[in-house]
Amino acid sequence: ESIITDKDLKDTLSNDRLLRQEKVSVAISIGEELIKNGGEVARVEDTLERLLAYYEFGRPNVFVVSNGIFLTVDEGTENTITCVRTIPNWSINLEKISHFNALSRQICQGKCTVEEAKERIEEIKNLKQNSDKKMIVATAFGVASFCFIFGGRIGEASSAQMRDIAIDEILSPLAKDRHMNNEIYVHDLDSYAVGMHN
């Protein structure tokens, strides 16, 4: 017959609290990465609520904005867990959003443990992104195509394309070095400048 001592009970409670903190950390990390890669705020909030419900947290309060996540799990005075994540820089990466959504579904279906989820989050975070050069070529092609669609001629398309390449070459490194809010603002400025040609 096994005897449970006070120390064993404290260790069990401590381990349980640690596991619950790790579950909250997994949930908020997925939410953070969804926002960082262009996820819609309402969908991120819904994903977090579903993950926390699966992890059996009683009364989660989740508030998501485009540059931060505020999360509180209230399970009594001693067991309240609060997390805040600020997200100063973000861009668009639909591939990562798809992977994080798939991961959250796997977790909610009971197909992924906390440790597996943590490893998978790191794997998805480290997925290789398109290089700046590829992005510049792709946007230059897009600029020229839209120029033709809206009635432009070859000379105008070439002019717009050259401006786009020049602006991208200047703004992309500037955004990374100076930590401008996000790439979307850079591309908006780029589009405006290219559209100003005669």
C-alpha cells in the first residue's frame, strides 16, 4: 500500500501547474505566430479559445489585437495564469498560417502532445521563406502586369517595373534594419510611389 506524503502532493500540484503553464504557452505561441504571419484577429482569438477549451481551462479571457495578445486563465486566486505577448513586426505568410491552423486542429483532436506541439511550433517558425530577390522579381512582374491590365503600354510597364525594383531594393533592407512596423506598410508605400508615374 503506497502512502502519499505532503511532499508528494506538493510535487504533483507543482507538476500539474507547470503542465498547465506549458499548455497556455503552446496556445499563446500559436496565436502569436498566426498574428505575425498575417492571421485575422477574430480567427486567432477563436483558435486560442478552442485550444484552451481543449486543454480544459475553465474561464479563459482572450483579447487579440493586430500587435498583441492578452490572455488570462482564471481558475481561482492561486491558479490564475496571465500572459501578454507583444507583436511589433508582422508580414504575410499564408503557408505558415496553414501549418499553424493544421497544428491547432491536431491538438484539438488529441493527436499532438504538449511536447510534440512545442517542437512543431519551432519547426514551422523555421520554415524557409522566399528570399528578398524572389519577392522583388515577383512584385516587379505584378506591377508590369497591372500596368497592362489598366491600359498601359510597354514603355509605361517597363518604367513602372524599374521604379518598383529600385524602391524595393531601398525599402526592404530599410524595413529590416530600422524595424519598421511591418512589411505591408513598406509595400503600400512602394505601390503608391510606383503608381505616381506619368
